[in-house]
Amino acid sequence: MLKISELKEEGLSNKAAASSLGAHEYRVMKASEFAANYDKKGIAKALEFIYSIDRQVKEGTMEARLLLELFLPFAASLAIKKSRYM
């Protein structure tokens, strides 16, 4: 989703972005629509959080359920912040 946002900012069409990513155009279109609701910094922060969750689950340092419970309010706050700017 972050890469699609970047490609769309560069002016690429869904078809061109799909070709660049090796993905189906429909998937790019849906991800582009979803990404429009969030700013790039928010998407990047969410990805970092998800990578951190993945690492901690695989290392066994925290329970997956607890990490998911911590992520949900974070993800919701991203949607709230974007809607304030609209």
C-alpha cells in the first residue's frame, strides 16, 4: 500500500503501477482507494508496528493476542488523524 501511494504520487495510473509491481490492476486499484484514507507517514508507522509484532511473535517475547490488542487502537488512531485533515 505504501509503494502504491508513492507510485500514484509520481503520477502513475493503476495499470502502470500494477505493471511496475507485478500485481493485478484490480488489487492496485483497491489498495489505492484504501491508501487514500491514510497519509504516507501513517502507513509507514503501521508497517513498522506490524514488522515489530511479527518479530516479537516469532521470538516469543510477547503473545500474539496481546500484540494485536495493542495494534488495534494504534490503527484506529491513524484513521482518526486522517479524517481530521479532511
